Amino acid sequence: MRDYISVSGITSPEETRELFLNIRHIAMKKFIAQGYNFAHKDLVIGYQFSHKSIYEGPSNSRQLRIENTYQLMELNQFLGFDAGLHYYTKDFSTIIDDLDILLNKNKLSNFVTMLQFNTKTPIDVDILRDIKNEYNQRIIFKVPVEEEGVNIIEKKDYTLDQLVQLVEERGDYIDYAMYDPSHGTGTEMDLNKATAFGKEMKKLHKNIVLAGGFNPKNIEASLDRIILELGQEFSIDAEGGLRDKLGEGYGNDKFNPDKAGMYLNACIRKLI
């Protein structure tokens, strides 16, 4: 299973094109040097939906209008990015029907290669099994962790052993275990805890995704620390640290392609 480098929360063709222009020089040098193929990591853009956004439209600046998504993912693919679908719900009973709307009725399965579920409690094993059996997708399971003050998930006092157990229980139906204590808020993670989790995942031979407060100012030092502890075999995602705040509250912000370009270029230099 290939690792990846991801940017989440893009919602328009203009943002996608600007991001591509900001990384094209460094990415092309690496692409040519590796025989016209990225040998180690995929470049991914994560697109955000919720049960509410599917039926009522976006509730914040990071979510897409479903009617605009096919064309945007078509451009995404043309520019060489994979597409990830990030889905949020408070109610597990909506997941199967909403995935049918997104992947089948709107034909996003033509582009989407991975599914990430952002839920307040760990998604049930039975639901993951049904999704894995129905769709040919890489599945990302977010373990329930949270930095102080974030206040997204319901239970946040899991021990490391309990987090490992949650992954083991879902092991047949997930491809990546994601450690994201920021949940898109831009709060920087505790790298000691993140790499300790990563080491446990390596013992299980489970792919690791790290996310939480990565931005242009801290990404190089963060990568150096993670590589020292885990080697280069991990995936990475950034969202909140690549945006400019417009006001209070989650999603009251604007994607900054310059910040995203600096983050991606650092990742490409060190990981690809």
C-alpha cells in the first residue's frame, strides 16, 4: 500500500491550479529523476463532505458543492493528483447511503482512491467491512486522539494500548491508521505521542498517516523528527495550517495556495 502526501480542504479549480503552479518545478525535477514516476509517495487532494453538505450544501469554506465536484476532480486528475474523500457524520446510519450518492450516483468513484471517515466516535467494524466489500478504495481510520482545547471527539482519554486495540479490531478493513489530534484546527500535535503511535503501527505492519498542525513554518523540522523516529514510510496530511483565518470558528477561513505550496515542496524534497 503506497504512502501519500495530502492537502485537504480545496474547493475550486482556481485553488487547484495555483497549488499545482507552486509545486511544479520541484515536483517535475523529482518526477524526471525517478524515471517519470513518483516511486515513493502519491500526491493527494482531500475533498470534504458531510451528510449535511450533501443535502443542504456546504456549511463552511472547506466543503464542496456536490454539483461542482466531478469537474474539479477531473482537473485534479489531469494535474497528477489523486483524490481522497473525507466524510464527516454524527450518525453512522447515514454513511452507506451517502457514499452511494457520492461515489455511484455522482460517479466520483472515477477519481476517488481513498476514503477517510471523520467521526466523533470510532467508526464501527461492521460498517467498515461493508464499505470495504462494496468499494475498491483505500480506507483511512482516524484513531480518537485530540490535543488539549480542540474539543471535537466524544472520548479523548484512550491509552496508547487502547488505540492500538481499536486498529487491530478493524485491521482487515482499513488500509491506514491516522493520528490526527488537531482535526483540521491547525493545533500542533505532540510529536512524541504521534511517533510512539507510529512505532506501534509499524509492529502491526499497518500504514501510518500523521496530521495535526503542519504548516510552512514547522513542516521541515517536523519531518526531520518523524523521519528520525519512523523512517520515511508514513503518510502526511495538512489542512488548518495551510489556511488564513477570516474569523472565529472551524472553517471560517480561506485556503492559501502559497502556504500549501511551501508545505508540499518541503514534503516532496524530503519524502519523494
